[in-house]
Amino acid sequence: MQENYTTLAYGQPAFGIDDSDPFDLTIDLQAAAAPDGLEALASEIRNRRTAWKAEELAELFSCSKGKIYEMVKTNRIPYIKLGSMIRFPAAAIAAWVQRGFTSI
């Protein structure tokens, strides 16, 4: 049986975002994609009326807030800045999830 993983950096595949390494963005698509796949997660994200906060995405993706900010710093997740605040537009994050968490 072939494993269904997308690795965008280095590291071992994990469910959600691997938080053990700040430069690792490894997603277990098989775990995240059953049965409706990433579309179900993207739909949940897209249905929100307001932009997401880093803390909220960290909880959703089972990683630390620091991991989310590291992805912002390395431009690997869609975000906007509102003054000093960083927010994550629902539609952009949903599209990013549908693409399999690929870099923006």
C-alpha cells in the first residue's frame, strides 16, 4: 500500500502539521482526507464569516501558534496584515487547504 503524504519541507509525516520542527510542514493527506478529503476541511474554514486568528488555525491544524507564525514568516501560508495584527482570510486558507497545504 502506497502512503499518501505530501511533504513540503523535511521530516516525518504526521497528522495535521508536524510541530516538532519549526521548518517542517508535513501533512498526512490520508488521515486528513478521509472520507470527504480536504474539501470538508476547506468547507469548514470557508464557512467562517471573519478572518482566522493564528491561535484558531493552530487549534484547527493541531500545531502551535508559533508554527503558524513561522509559516507566515517564511510566506508558506496566506495571510494579511491589519496594522500590527496578522489575520488569515477564510477563502484564502480554504483554497490553500484544497491545494494540499502547498506553498503560496
